[in-house]
Amino acid sequence: MVTVYDVPAGKLIEALAKKLKEGEFGEAGYRIEPPEWAAYVKTGVHREFSPHDPDWWYVRCASLLRRLYVDGQVGVSRLRTYYGGRHRRGVRPPKFAKGSGSVIRHALQQLEAAGLVVSTERGRAISPKGRSLLDNVAYEVMQEILVERSELKRYC
């Protein structure tokens, strides 16, 4: 059985973002949609510009799903630390700055409404439906890798 741990993170997130963009999830056919303000917002105080990729919201949602799969129950504050970076402060020495909590919170709320994430006492965790989605996407990515590199078939 192929899991998230068996495939490269970049390829998994790319494939999952594509699936989130075109697919419908949940019983009511809920779709992940970027909010109106997503085109103008920065992803943290340490960033100078907003993201150039028009589909960055789906990539962030996919990355959040993968983080929840790997880390288990996680709160918004810990995710802000993960998505943070070096804040350049002019002539003063740079310091670490956390990522945008609003972006993470809204993405998690959308994923929760889609049924891929559940809220717990200690933060948010991935639901069985979300775990199944990630495992299926990981399997598809592994099949693509095996087609590209046929010498790896003997290891699977």
C-alpha cells in the first residue's frame, strides 16, 4: 500500500492541488474556492509580494492536508510557525516571522466544510475521508513515477 511517506512531497502536493481545484468533495458537492481577497494578500509578514501563482490557494490547501497527515493533530499557531520564514527588517538583523494565520484558518475551515479535516480539542486533524484521498493521490503519483522510471518497479 502506497502512503504519503512513499512519494516526493512536491509531486504529491502538486497532484493534490490539481485534484482539489477540479474536484467536488463532501456530500453536498462542496468545492474548495479561494476567497475574494486571496489575489491581494501576502502569505506572511516576511513576504514582500503576494504569490505569483494564481492557483496558490489550492497548493496551500494541499500542503495543509499533507501536514495534517504527517503531524497528526495540529493547531493554527504551529502551522503558522511551519509556514513562516525570515523577515528582513532593513538595516537591522533579520528575525523569524510566522506565516499568516488568516490564510491558514480560512483554508482549514474550507477543508473542514469539505469533510477532509475534523476539529478536535487540541487543534485540527485529518479525517478518514481526507486520509483516503491523500493515499489515493499518493498511489496515482507513485504510478506516474513508475512509468517515468521503469527501473524502480522491482522495489514496489
